[in-house]
Amino acid sequence: MAATSVPASRAKTSKVWDHFTLNSSKTRITCSVCKMDLAYHGSTTTMREHLKRKHFGYLEESLCAKKSNSTNYGFLLERQPCTPQQVAAHTDHALDGFVQMAPLCSTETAERCTDSILHMIVKDMRPLSMVEDEGFQEMIKVFNPNYSLPSKDSFKEMMESEYEGRKMALKSILQGAAGVALTTDVWTSVPAEAYLGVMCHFVGEDWSMQSYSLSTTLLEDGHTAEIIAEWLESVVASFDISPDKINAVVHDNSANVVAAVKILSDKHGWTSVACAGHTLNLVVECATSDNQTMTTCVAAARGLVHHFREAFKVKSIVQSIAFALSKELKQIKSDETESVVTTAVHTPKPGAKSSFIAKVLGPDTSDEEEEDEEQKMNQTVQNEVLVYFGDHPAAKREDPLSWWRTNATRFPTLSKLARVFLCIPATSTPAELLFSAPGNVASKLRAGLSAEHVDMQVFLHHNHRLKNHIGADCVLKVELNT
């Protein structure tokens, strides 16, 4: 039987025939590009597949040429084998339309990218100026060419807004705390600036210890006891914490901090708690002071440290004198303008504080109508205390907070005291660890960063858990304030 042939009346309209020739017997075809001989069965399927697999782009170019009646590729007209350079050039040309037609970065995607960059800056303690670095911008372009990277100032505004939101969330959480303990420490940065770090600690409703950073404050006027005491009061007031709610301040044994807490203890009744770690260190120093060799080595090391800190000491003395003069001038001005006539108001004696038990259990009333109720309460408390001391003691390795979580309902009155006292840390380590963050922020590369933004970045870094507590009311308040 004769081989199948193409009917004479059938016209060759397909563009694949631009790259193939049919032999005289009409059973074989030859590729004009690579000269390969193929079988022909009356359809163009074999020719199309050959062009797609062996000569990428030839078929698409033929279709474009059909529309424009011209071609930009000379090698197509010359029917030459396809070189790698030609394939690459044609691939770029073929994909140009797809790249140009790519959709722009959506608002939702842009917000996710921006939030992710801000999160990275805060979590890794990177400088805000990083977004202006050429390498960082090139990397972002690779990830998403259509994403418009905000400026450093924009990220600064976003950080400020995030700080306000988390601060409001922390204020709300602290309102429910039964008692709050503070840990504090003073740290000196690379530019010889003194920072006061303050952290708060309290027992949550689920009997878990909660710790948050409150402030990393620059002590611009030196770090005397009076200045530190004023700043501690200012930090507590900025978070709407009642002074009566502060039960203790844990600190190291430096003289200025000890004196500052003594001032606050006399004024508000805050308990001064010396860091157990620092106290143990003093014990070791005292025990080894009789060793002459060790004493000589320690003295040499201290002399070396003193040499490098001498310049900072001079600066601190000058700042203290300037602050004292400024304070005295303000006092003189205040005395001159103060009214001679004052209204007599009965106020409690400074430093006076109500009984702690009365503050926890409620006000002490002496009305005759309530004497019976007070006696019943006292009897209830006494019975509760007797049951508590008669109970089997918990194991030494058991977490006290876990024990109280289980037994709080058995001892409703004592559990209130436990929630207040068990939040006091044994050491000031949390406040000292706080300065591992500003040590990264206030480095030589970021020496120009303002003290306010150092505080914000450290606050956001340590209080990342607050992001889940930011509610709609906090967001609304931030928007109204801005």
C-alpha cells in the first residue's frame, strides 16, 4: 500500500512550515534549523513538538512575525542552528511581556513586608539606618521588586506608634497586679552616658511570674541619689502605678542606688532589698582580702579601669554641679512666687504608711457597727493561719507559685499576701541583663541615636509579648494621641 500523503487541496497555513520542508514522497520532513529528518503523518503535531523541545522560541517568534509581517531575529530568516546566546536573548524577549504585566505589590503584601522589617529591627536590635543601606535595599528588591521600602523616618514613626500601643497594654496589665517589685541598675554606654534601667515584676492571675521592662532612662544630670530617686518616681508615675502598690526595690550595693532607695523608702515605704548575688560577692571579697597576692592583682585591675573612667567621672561631677545650681535657682523662683496664704489640709505625715495587712485586706474601720464584722474577719484569718502552719510543707524543689496556684482557694487571705511578696526577685540580675540590649543599641555605630529612641527600642525588644495584648482600645487611644 502506498504511504499516506497530504491531499493536494490542503493548504499549508500553519507557521511551523516556515521551519520544515516536505520531501517529494510527502512522507518525510526535514527541520530547516538542525536538518533533522522526521516522519510525517499528515499533521503538524510532530513539527510543533520538535520546535518546542529543540528550538525554544522559534515557534513563538513565527507567530509574532505573522502579526507584524517582520522579525527582529536574523537567524530565523537564515535558518541557522540555534546558539545558546540566541536562546537566552529570545527567552528574555519572550518573558518581557510577563514581567511588565506582573501585578504591583498589593497593600496587604506591603504591610506584611514593612511589619516584618520592623520586627527584625526590634528583635535583632538593628539600627534604623539599616533600611538606607545599599545592600539591604538591593536584597529587598530581589525579594519583591515592586515593594517600595519606607524611609528611616517612616520606620521611626512606626516604632514610636508601636511603643505607645505596647505601653498602654502594659499599663492595663499592671492595673490588675496585687503588688509590684522593681529591679534597677545603672549602666554606662560607649559614649560615656549613664542609663537607669528599671524592670517590674509581679505575679499574674495564673500564678506565673511576670517581668517587663519599664524604662531605660538616660541620666543627663548625673546619677546622684536624689536624681535616681526622682527618675524612679517618674518611671512609676509614667505607667500609672500607684506608689502604694510598689512593695520592694531590688538593687546592687552601689552607694548612690542604696541612698536613692533609702529616700524612696522614707517617702513611700518601699522596702530596700540588696541583691543576693552582689552581697555574696562582697562576702567573697572580704574573705580573700587577707591574701596579699590576690589583693595586688585586684588593685592593678582596678587602677586600669579607673584610668579609662576618669574622663567620665569629671563629666559626671560637672553635670551634678550644674543640676544642683539649676535646682537651687528653680527653688528661689518658686519661693518668690509662692502665695503667703495657703489652705490648711489635713495630710498624713510624710513617710507614714498604713498597716500592710490592712492595705491588703481592706481599710481599718473603727465604727461600732462594724466591730462585730471585724472580729469575725480576724477570727477567720487566725483560723486560716493555723491551718496553713499545720499543713504538710511543700518539697524544697517544688515551685512555690505552683503550690499557691493549687492551694489559693484553701487560703484566700494568705494567697493575697503570697501574690504580693513572692514577686520580689532575690537578685537584681533582670535589670542587669536589661543592659545587654542597650549595649547593642547604644554602640559606636548608633552613638547618634537619641536617648528616647534607645528607650523605645529596648522596651519593644524585651516586651515583645505585649504585642498580643494590644487591643482595639489601645490602638484607638494611640491614634487619638497622634
